[in-house]
Amino acid sequence: MNSNIILCLIMIVLIIIIVNQYYSIKKLNKKLLLLKKGNETLYSIENESSMSGLCDVMLSIAIDLIPYAEKGSMLILEDDDKFHFKAIRGFSKELKNISLDREEVFLHETSNFRDTVIINNPSNFDERYMNTEKKYIFENFNALNIKCTLSSPIYVDKNLIGVINLDSINPNKMFTKVDMETMNYIRNEFELILKNFIIQEELRHMANYDDLTGIYNRRRFRYIFNNQLSYTRKNNTRLCLALIDIDDFKSINDKYGHNIGDEALKHFTHVLKRQVKDMGTYARISGDEFVVLFKGCSESEAKEILSNMKKLLAQEKLKDIKVNFSYGVCEITNEKMLSIDEILEIADKNMYKNKKTKCKNINI
């Protein structure tokens, strides 16, 4: 073979190698830039106030970083052991009203729920695992026209908390092993952000809620009360505050023990929630003291609600223990511009009048 021909062939091969290297480096640099951009976006949302909002941003980042990802969803595993849609891209928002069992999630295809997987032709998976009713709903929302799905689990402290799905609807654009590697990198970043968010949520909950009963504590209630008071004065709406004290609570603790005392507080709170519902805001402000802020209620209307609550507690005893309470009410009007402490003091005086009246009736 002519040496010139051989030399030309070598040159062609070298050119091909150089061109391939160039495009590989170009593709790698593009991916690195995208990952950098994704990281910058991620760490700018650490103070996102809701799980749904955080998931929505994370899903958008993943779709931007993975080629061929046109749609997607992010699901969080909740206390009912079901996956709930927290973020959706390209599908009907109505899907947020649907929850999925573990076996209905694409990761059911894996042996340990820990690996990122590629699901080719997801409709076959749905046919095998999704119940008929849900499948019908998904079809109505045109949510099953997916040709390929990249599904990745989200873990925090070794606990599965969610799943992120990226979807391609083009049969000629399928996900690859490179996409799986990219997804694993993205997932690791997501897990760090979610862990920090969950810790912050727990701290916020501890700061605003009573640990035993699960309702607002004194600190959070005063914040809500201050805002509601400003709104009431600005818009001349009605507001009524009731201070509540459980009768003979010390006797319950002394006779039955503190565990039963705690159960009595939780029982009272359960009835309080059922009775007040969305008519007001309630909180536990000390050991056996509670407060309710009735919106749009007069004093007589607030007293009627509390009277019905007393009847309910009399019917629903806790282990033959009758849990009763005394209360004092203060109606808040624009005629008297009272401070929060002054309103609480009036309600407190009225509550002790109520207690004394009951004691006199017992003595009689």
C-alpha cells in the first residue's frame, strides 16, 4: 500500500479521534456548567418555607440537567406509608390528590428501593401494578403517555423519604447510563438539602407547637393573636378570646398519676379541636391552661361553643374520669383599644369568677 495512502488514513483516524475528544470535552464542560448552575440554584433555596415549594424547585433543576427529560414528578413518603405528589411538571395538578402505594412506584422494579432505575415503556409497569381506579384517573389526565422514565429514590439518614421521576415522551429519546450517573449526583445534592430542610422544620415545630398536645404553644399564639388583633382593628371585625383552665387537674395527677394526667390533656385537646374546628385558633399556654381566639364571634356565641364542649366532655369520659373546665371570655371591640396582656387579664379574672361560682354551687 502506498505510504501516502497510509499516512492519509492515519491522519483521518487522528482527526476523528480529535473531533470526538473535542465534542466529549465540550459535552463534559456543558454538563459541568449545568451542574454548577444547579448547585447555585439549590443552595439559594435552602430557606424555602414549604416541602412542596422545595420539591418543585428540585424537580425543575433535575429536568433542566437531564437531557430528554420533558416531564416529571417528585413524591414524598408520608405517615400513611403512601407516596404523595409534592411537585409535578407537564402533568395535571389534579394528580396531587392521588397517593401511590409502594408497589405502584417505579422503584418497585428494583430489589432494594435504593438504585436509580430506567423504566422503558412504563405503561407495562402500570398495567401490572397500578390498581384499576388509579389507572383510569391517570389515563383521564393523559399521564400514561410516557415512553421512558428515570426513577431515583431520595434518602435522609438511611430512611426512604421520597422518589423523583423524570419522563421522556419521545420513543427516540431514551435515558442512558450516563443519565443515571448524573441523576445519582443530583440526588445526593437533593438529599443534603432535604436533610437540612427537615431539621429546620423540626426546630420550627418545636418553637411553635406544644410537644404533648400538638397544638400551638404560648409563643406562637401571641404572634397569631397580635396579627389577628391588628387585622380586627383595621377591618372592624369581631374577635373574642376565651381563657380555659381544667378543673381539679392536680387531683387527677395525684390520684391517677402523671401519665393519666397527660392523657387527660390530650383528650381535652381532641375534644377542643372537634368543637372549635375552623372557628378559631387554640393553644396550650401552660400546664392545664388553654386559650381560644374565636374569629367573627360575639361573647355569647363563644360561650355557647364552650358550653357545648362541656356537654361533649361529660359524654366522653376518659377511663371514667370526668374532665371539666372553667373559662373566662373577653370580647374584643374597637371601642376599647386594649393590649394583648390587658385582654388576657380580663379573661383571666372572668375565668376565676366562673370557678368561684361553681365552687359556691357545689357548697350549696
